[in-house]
Amino acid sequence: MNDEQKREIDARHEQAKQHGVKFFPDIIYKDMIAAFGVFVLLLLLAVFLGVKPEPPADPNDAAYVPRPEWYFLFLFQLLKYFPGQIEWIGTAVVPGLAVLALLLLPFYDRSPFRHWRRRKLALAIMGAAMAGIIGLTIVAAVTTPPQEETAALTSLGDRLLAGQDLYSIQCVECHGDEGQGGEIAGVEGLEGFLMKPMNVGDYMYTREDDTLAAIIAYGQPDLGMPPFGKAYGGELSPGEIQAIVTFMRYTWDDRMEIPQDVASAGAVPALAPGEIPSYSVHIQPIVRRTCLSCHREGKKNNNYLMGSYREVLDTGDNSPVMVAGDANSLLLRLLRREEVTEIKDLDPMPPARPLKPEWVEMFELWVAAGMPETPVPATGAAPAATPTPPVTGTPPAASLTPAPTSGTPTP
Ligand code: HEC
Ligand code: HEC
């Protein structure tokens, strides 16, 4: 560099200084414009996109996994590489070093050049840091399971149906399928206990939703009511308990009215004249409401499970409990509350009170027709309208099913 060039550079430097910008007010002004721009953007996002609400915080919810916002996920991921004893490296040392490096930047990066080609080292370090942060964020996002959706049931209909299902499975054995209570039968430890009804105004008017939710979550162990909240060793999340409370409120509190479309969705459909009941349309809804509570995984009750079509047909200490076409099948006799003494004394089913006569009849017609799983085309339909589907694809199911195909004449 000769003197001529030096002077030229000095002159340019002088000139730039003249035209230079001041921190106050110039830079501050620019920053304020940028900050205002970001503010407006956030405002628009908040108004037009909004934030998806999470369920309200619930200290009883032991299943909730807290996790940071997405922009902290990389730190969260970093922690996973330093488990247990060496966690402090991930929490303090690594982030500390990064912040220190940033803090000391003016001291070690003293290069006067501003063009990126002359700042390869600085750019490389920055690039590596960004790649690390982005990479860790992606790994964290991919490997973290989504939060269990407890508040996903937003429509009243969904909550009512879910609540009804849960009530049927968890509560019917003790409180009855309509919350009517009465003498408990067939439940170990509570045999003969006289349960008060919950499905009456006196009861529902005097219990707030919160009270009901608390009783379900915590139980009343001294009185024989087990806890259901996950935090107390049960299997229901707060959202599920809320669903049951909603179901109880809308079904038994006569000041509330269930919307018509919701009322018909969970009901057991009546049989049309000549219609053959099928598992999926008729039997399953009855089973869910009146039997499943006692006959499911985790209950003894003669090891009879009713969770699926196969289980209903194939399980039970005295399996088969139903024989296609046999009106004296064990299950039918128990439903009709006939005395069964030849095996061992078996209680009638459901133990506490008889099934509605029209539902018993449905079971009888179903067994007579060979326990079809799916709706059978009505008899008398034109043969051309009911082509027999080829069953080659599913040989095991087909061979086990007591085949009520269109060829079988039905009584
Ligand atoms: C193993 C039997 C059993 C099961 C299952 C059960 N409960 Fe209970 N529940 C009881 C007993 C026993 C009581 C005490 C009843 C009493 O004092 O009359 C009770 C009490 C209650 C009460 C309070 C009654 C009051 O007097 O205020 C509510 C509400 C209740 N149960 C709801 C439920 C719900 C909802 C479920 C299903 C998630 C359920 N229970 C499942 C046995 C059971
Ligand atoms: C309150 C609990 C409870 C409910 C609800 C209930 N059961 Fe049972 N079930 C039992 C018990 C307990 C046994 C064991 C037999 C006994 O002790 O009498 C049993 C046994 C049976 C058996 C005999 C199984 C075998 O292989 O020995 C059949 C069939 C049966 N139940 C059908 C039903 C049907 C169908 C329903 C619904 C309509 C139903 N149960 C509802 C408690 C219940």
C-alpha cells in the first residue's frame, strides 16, 4: 500500500465520519421502526391465528408432561445427552460457554474487515452454532411424543358420548346403567351394598360439577368408591373425568336438555320388523352399556370378556357361552334369569337387575341367527341385490364365524 492509497483511504474515512449516523437518535429510530413492525406482526397473528388453548392447568394430572416452547427445544434436547450425574454440563456449562463466547466477541474478533469473504472463521463458527441449534430442535421435535390430548373433545356431543362410554365401562357395575344404584350384586367386596341413586334431581341439584369431578378423581375409599384419577392410581385423565361429569349432568339433571342428534347417536337402535340383529349394530351397544363394566380385561367374573366380537363368542370358563341356533345357550339362560345349577350356581346376568325384555329378545334372535358380526341383508330381498361377497381374503374369520350368509334360510 503506497502513500497515495493511504491518503485516499484516510480521506474516505474522514468523509464517512462526516456523513456518519449517530446512535441517538438515528440508530434508536431505526430500531424502533423494526420493533414496531414486529409488534404489528404479532398483533395480527394473535388476532387472526390465535393460540391453540391447552387444557387448564391441573395439579392432579400426573400424566401431563411439561415441555418448553419450540424455541427452547434445542436446550431441552441438549439435556438428554447429559443424563443424571452430569446433567450440570448440559444445563450450565455448555450454554454458559456459548454466552461467554458471545460476550467476549469484541475482544477476540478484532478484524477490521466487514466483507463476509474476509470473515470466514467468524461465519464458520456462527454457521456451526446455527446448524447445531436447528439440528437439536428438529431432533427434539421428532422424538418428543405429542402431548396426550385431554381437551380434544370440544363439542358437547363428543364429550357426552365419550362420557357415556367411560361411565358404562367404569361405573355401571356399582352404580347401575342408569345411575339408579340399588343393591350391588356381582362385585367383590361390595356384595349386597345398598347404593343410593344418582339419577334424581335431589342428587344432581345439590352436587356441582367440580364436586362430582373431585369424587370421581379421588374416590371415597372409606365408603367403597375407588379412586379413578390418574394422580390417585386410577386410569382416567382429567379430560375423561370431565366427560363423565358432563354425561351425568346432561343425562340425570332434568334441568338440562340433551340435543336431539346427540341423544340418538349413542342409543341402541330398535329392530325393524324382520330385521336380524347383528353384533356391530345392536349387540355391541347393549354390551357396552350393561356388561362390559364387569366383563373386560382385568376383571375375573369367570374370565368372560366382552370387549370384542371374538371375545364375546370365545371366552369364559364355560365357553362356548353361546351356540348358534341354541335357544338354551348359557348366556341366554342367564339373561332370562333362569336358574343355572348344573355347573355351579351362576347368578343371573346382569346380576343386579334384569336386562330390558326387548334387549333380551335381541340376544335371542341374534343367537338364533348364528351371531352375525355385521348386518345381514334382510330376508326376502331379491337375490340379485345381495351378491355374496367373496370370503377368500379372510379365511380364519370366515371359518370361525357361524356363517349366516345369504344362502342360509333364517326363521
Ligand atoms: C367398585 C364399585 C364402584 C365403582 C366402580 C364406582 N363407584 Fe362411585 N361409589 C361407590 C360407593 C360404594 C360409593 C359410596 C356410596 C354411598 O355412600 O352411597 C360411591 C359414591 C359415588 C359418588 C358420591 C355419591 C354421594 O353420595 O355423593 C359419586 C358421584 C360416584 N360414586 C360416581 C362414580 C362414577 C362416576 C364412577 C365411574 C367412574 C363410579 N362412581 C364408580 C362405588 C363405586
Ligand atoms: C356387576 C357385574 C356384572 C355385570 C354388569 C355382568 N356380569 Fe356377567 N358375570 C359376572 C360375574 C361375577 C360372573 C361369574 C359368575 C357368577 O359368579 O355368578 C359372570 C358370569 C357371566 C357369564 C358366564 C361366563 C362363563 O363362561 O361362565 C356370562 C355368559 C355372563 N356373565 C354374561 C353377561 C352379560 C351378557 C352381561 C350383560 C348383559 C353381564 N354378564 C353383565 C358379573 C357381571
